[in-house]
Amino acid sequence: MLNIKDLHVSIEGKKILNGLNLSINKGEVHALMGPNGSGKSTLSYFLSGKDGYEMERGSIDYNGKNLLDLEVDERANEGLFLAFQYPMEIPGVQTSFFLKTAINSKRKHHGLPEIDALEFAKLIKSQAQELDISPDMLRRDLNVNYSGGEKKKQEILQMSLLNPAMSILDETDSGLDIDALRIVSEGVNKLRNKDNSFLVITHYQRLLNYIKPDYVHIIADGKIVKSGDFSLALELEEKGYEEISKTA
Amino acid sequence: MIKDNILNDTSMENLSIHAKEILLEKNPFKNFKIENYRYAQLHKNIESQSDTVKSPLHKDLTKLTTDISHNTFANIDLKPTIDKWGFSNSDSFFRVSSLVHRTSISINLDNFKETSLFLNISNISKNITIQKKDPQLKTLVLLNYNCDDETPKSLIFNVAENANLEVVHYDVSNKKSFLYFEVKQSNYSNFNFASFQSNNTHIRNEFFSSLAEKCNFELSGLNFNNFGVNDNYSFIQHVKPSSSSREVFKSIVNNGAITNFQGKIYVDSIAQKTDGYQMSRSLLLDNISKANNKPELEIYADDVKCSHGSTVSKIDQEQIFYFNSRGISKEVANLLLQKAFIIETLDIIQTKDIKDFSIKLLDNLLT
């Protein structure tokens, strides 16, 4: 699905990723944990194609394609999804209209006709209900005056509607209360199947109690210093980043 | 020069408060007129790009005319019925000398049974006075588009006590256009004015409004895809207590065009409890276009609520990235963000058909 080899990335001359290797296969859930400034968010933004990052070395293979050949919207339409840590507020654009436009962009990319209005209404209603998102919120402007929890739920709603093959969740648990964390995690778990993959970026092991990862990686100074299974997350919680990084 | 002409030609009696103020130089801001016209560049001839602009637009406007005049709305055709309304020969004051002593036509909207009326002002060179006395809301659609006549036009709205009037103005002019709107609102009246400006070469619109007691006045303007200079000036006078005015102007500037907005809220010393709001915002799409926004407040009362704001910005690339990351192309994202920026100005239109049409026209003309 996603194969990152020896990735070196810098921002304005400052090196952030320093020889990162990561391979994610179909149906797997990987967790990426690391201290502040270790390059977690840079990795997620770089994968989604954001401007301002310079790749010095390395390669990224996504489903047999060179990911770097694809524009941001092409990556999204090819099934790459980033759930933002801080989703943008878009005043003047109604949430449901945005969702419909996004769905239709993907359908167009795959040569499908636009989604039927009734079908869309049904789809959005059922998905929103599962995430405890009120119909009123869908009529409001996208992310404008949403609470932190509502914004994160909105990201997961977009994810479930677009049904991506490879999802990256960038600190989706930050700013969530316990109930919202449970709802969001259940939303993610429902989407899990043998054909899609997840990269869950988080500081805390708590999210991983809900979204059980197949692999846990620890990132420090722009590269993965240790990989393991779920027990690594538990070990990390106990010992802290510094000690784990040292033993790596 | 303009002032001299007026002093020679016009007796003071017929002048509006604002005009007298200018003529008697009571205005505390001595450089008022220089500022007022500073960016309008009215003396310049700006080449019209008529060939590139005309074709898609004409189609839309012809359709507009057809939609509005034949299907739903009554068409005020001035020519055959002009006797019926009669001429009002009283001189209308206008600060541009060419309009002084011009004959006026007076139209009483209450004489029509229809609630929405359409008036094509493109080829009218008379001063038009619109009367509205009845409380029943009427919507007047004004159309100003390419015509060979480049003389300034003036429209004066007399909104009587308790009367309700809405005006939606479409301004799509390849030629130089100068429109002067003056609104006189009596007590307890409501007046909404939406001005839709696009594909213009060189236009200036002036909005003068005078509010009596407990009136509401809403003025909104949008302009986008213009060439040359697009200029809006507004002067809203609260001369009696307890009125509210709300003004929103938004412009999207590209093609190296210049958009100007200058707007003043004036609150007389007796106009206590005035509620005034003004917002002007411009979106620049390239590095060669310009936006000059100048909000002004002039307040002599001490118990009022007045606020104003002004912004000039570019499209937020972080927002574009957010759209992109959901599979929506840059082009579509750009259009959606432009629409999102400007559509608020159409909110004040109360007549659903006309609002829907305006949104459709916006969709068609945004590129």
C-alpha cells in the first residue's frame, strides 16, 4: 500500500525527516508515536502533498505509483486521506455542500457519475448519526464555530464518506473528551477492513486502547527508532520517550 | 469646477442636506471632495475590452430581461406610458453638472399591482424619482448594462413613512457608467439595496442616504471580474434618532483592475440611538490588481452604536490545501472560496426568485 524508503525532508533548510523508513500493507493499522518536534506532523503533511517541504532523498511508493508524481487532489482521489490535527475553518461553504463536492470529485476521478441527491442525503444522514453529528451541523459553514470535538468528528465523517484506502490520522485524539474519543474511535474501527490501511499518529497510548494497532513505531529526530507491536505502546507509557529512544 | 457650475445653475432651495453642506463648506473635512474622487479616475478614458466581455454576458442579461419581464415581473416601460406618470419638472440636484436641470420622471411604485418590477435604466437620460408610499413590500430590479449613452444617471428614492422597498441593481457595463442614487427615508421605513456589479470597465456608483426616525437601511454591494476601475461611494446620514443602517461591500479583484470603496456613516448630534455598521472587504486574486477601501465614521451624537471594518486579502492557501486534500481541484476550490467570500452580500435580497437568480448569475459569471 504505502512504502516509504530513506525519506529525508526539510523545511526552509531545516532538516525534519532524517532517513525515515515505513512500510504499510493492506489491512494493517500502524501507530506512530513520538515526542513533540520529532517529525510526525511533517510526515503526514508531506505525504498529503502540502507545499513548503523539500525532499532531499528517498522514495515513496503508493499502490505501485510514485506518490510524489501526484498532485494533492490526485492523491486524495487515489484514496489517501489525512485527518487534520487542526481542520481549517471555511466560512461561507456549507458543510454538506463541501462533503458532496468532495464525494463527486472522487467519483469524477474514477469516471463515475455524480452522486444522486437522494442517495447522498441518505448516506450523509446515516454516517452523521453514527458519529453523533446533528443534521443542524451539516447545514452550518464547514468547521466554523465548531468545538474541538466537533471538528475531529467532522474529519472522521469526511473519512467515512470518502472511504479512503490509506488514512492518516494526525493526533485525532488531541482535544477530545472521553466520550468523543470513544465515538471517533468506533467510527474508525467500523471503517477497518482487509483492503484499507491506517497510520495513527498520537502522543498517547490511550487512543490505541480503542484503535488497536497491528504495529507501533516510535519516531525520534526524524526517523523511526523502534518498532514493535501494541506492547511497545505500553512500554512507552511506562518509561517515556527518552528512555525508549536511548535503548533503541 | 463642478461646484461652480452648480452655484451658477441651481437655486439652493432644491438641494439636499448633503449638497447644501458641500456647497456651504460646512463639512469639517475640507479635503472631502478630493478624497472622494481620488481613485475614481473619472477623467480618464479606460479602454473597454468589449469583445472579450460581451458575448457570454449579453446572453445572461438578455435572459435576465426575459426572465424578469416576461415571466414573473412587470416591466416598467417608460416610453409609451410616460404621459400617464407625467413629468416632474422640479430640478433635481445632482453634483455632476450634466444632470442639473434635466427633466425628471417620477414613478410611483404603488400604482403597480405587481410586487416585483423591472426597470432598465441603461438608456434613460432623465432623472428618475421613485416613490414608495405603501407598507406592502415591493422589489424593484434595476438593470444598467452596455449602452452607448455614457451620461451620468440619477435615481432618487422617496420612501414614505412605514413604506417597505427593496432594490436589486445589476450593473454590467462595458462603457463608462456613473450612477447616482439618493435615498430619502421617512420614519419607520425599510429600504434594502443590493448592487451586483460585474464585468464592468469603468463605473462609479454613489449612494447617498438620509434616514429619519426608526428606519432600517441595508446596502450591500458585490463586484468581481471587472476591468479598469470599479468605484463605489456611499454616504449614509443618520439625521434623526433610532435608525439603523447596515452596509456590506465585497469585491474580488483580478485582471489588473482597481476597485475602490469609500463609505461614510454620518451621525447627526440629534441622531441618538443610531445603530450603524459598515464592512468592506476585498479579495485580490493577482499581484497587479488593486483595492482601495476607506471606511469613515463621522459621529456627533454620544449614545450610538457604530462599527466599521475593512480588509484586503488574498485567497488563503491553507484553505485551498484543505479542499485539495479532500480531492477537490485547485480550480474548483478557488471558485468555491470566491463564491463563499462574496455570497453574503446577496443575503439581504428578500424576494426569493430574484435572490435565486442572483446566485445563479454569480455562479455563471465567476470564473
